[in-house]
Amino acid sequence: MVGRIAVFRGLYLGDLVASTPALRALRRGHPKAEISLVGLPWAVALAPHLAPEIDRFVPYPGAPGLDGGDDEAALAELVREMRGQDFDLAVNLHGRGPESTRLVASFGARRTAGFVGGGGEYPALDVSVPWDAEEHEARKLLLLVEAAGGLSDGEIPRLRVREEDRRRAGELLGRGFGEPLALLHPGASVPEKRWPAEGFALVARGLVREGYAVAVTGSEGEREISRRVCDLAPGAVDLSGKTDLPALIGLVSRADLLVSNDTGPAHLAYALGTPSVTVFGPSTDVGRWGPLERERHAVLLEDPISEVRAEAVLEAAGRLAPREQRVGV
């Protein structure tokens, strides 16, 4: 019997959302196990939305060659803590490299599962899957977990939405905010992933004409681009810098449409069943990171990204499934 499981998945929001089918399969295959997810500290805010697939979240400080972390003392302390947990199974969902495989192997679990095929010297693995066995990230992670005893219930990402998240979204929007609701997210951490603000503004104006209430989201560091979109699109409401992750999850779950670059909110839409249009540039492998439900989530890809036309975005939005067909959690 598998009593305690450790799962390692660092990285960022889209990466963790893509791992949710694998986490569900792990829970279904080992329903009585205590499952600990090891990830970067930011993901503490996401952990409640992964229930009941995980039982606890263990922050890790990053590591050289993985996340740029250089606090060797903190990393050593994490390894000591994990070795003391007496894990039956440790699963490396982080990637294929020897660095992450060595880290997970250092947890001292009775069995270790991971990917192979990244080059370099690997510790011995009890369960392994070739890295190139499947193109899409969610399917790839699911294959590994199934090899480790997981039972899949599907490959679509899902997140839990709490009443608290919905309440906070409602407070941000206010009572006077109309429906249907469209969210626009013009930011992205990588410049090559950013469709021009002028394109988002054209889309915002078109959606307002079609009767949508339009809100623009973004981090504190993305306020300038969000403000520019709103300045060019009268009627759009600027929520940038006002949403932490739970509030953003509440907003996306409530929305009837999301238009976004390839960044975190797009992946939230994939997991919450919110119809979406994602604008991709050549820096992203759409086959690996794009949505699996193409009848609900439209993809527009051009090289460079600025070549995507606002008219094409609006046309794609008009073809998406209506709200009553959504299947979000």
C-alpha cells in the first residue's frame, strides 16, 4: 500500500495548472495516500485550489539549474525534511533533466518515478517514461503518473473555485458591473508573448459594442499596459494590480469570455471552462501548451505575434461555446 507520496513540480502558474490531470490521477490511484506537492513559495496561494488532489503543500527555495535558486542551506534543509517523511513514492513532474531527477531521488522515497531522455547522468528510477512519449504537457505528465499507479479520469486541467474566490471577484466588479463579462489580459512576463495593447483595445471596443462588460486584468507590474488598453477603449474597467491569485481565479470562473496572451490567466480559463481566445506568438510551442478543448478555447498564432488581427480575435470569440455549456469546477 502507498501511504505517503511526494510530487515535485516547481515552475509557474500555467505549469502547475497543466499538472492537475496528473494530480487527479494520482489521487484516484492512491485514494488513501497523503500527497505532498513540493513547489515554489508563490504556489501556496494555488494549493487550496488543488484540493482534494493534494493534502499539503511544501515550499521549496529553488535550486541551481532549475529555478535559479542559490540558497544551498535552505535546499539542504528541505531535503532533510523530505527524507524524514518516509515517503513510499516520489514523482518528478518538474521535467526531464538530471537536476530535478537527482533532487527528487534525494527525498529518499522507497520508489521514485520520473522522465528519461534529457541527457546527462540520472539516478536509477523505479518508474520511468520517455520524455518524448507525448507532445502535450498535460498528457505527458499523466502518462508518468499512470505508470506510477495513477488512474486517469481525463486529460483536461481543472481547478477548485471556492465561495471566497467568487465573493472577492464580486467585490472587485461591484454591483453595477453588467453581464456578459469579458476579461482581457494584455500582459505577459516574456515580451515576445505580448500582443500589442492597441490590438487588445480594438477587441475591447468591439466587445463593448456587442454588449459585454469589459474588465482588464494584470499584475502590479503590468498596470501601464492595462491602463493604455483602457485609455484606448472607453468603457473598459482597469483591474490591474488589484487581483491576487484567488481573486483572479474568481474573476475567470465568473467570466463569459477571456482574451489573453499565452500566460497564467489563459491556463486558468482552460481549467475553469471559461471560453477563451489565446493569442500566441512563435516563442510558444502551441502543441505542448495550448488548450486541449479547441471547441471551447480558440487559438490564434502568428509570427510575429503583432500580425494577429483584432478582427480575427473578435470572430473567434463569436464562435465560442455559450456560458450554459461550460464545464468548469
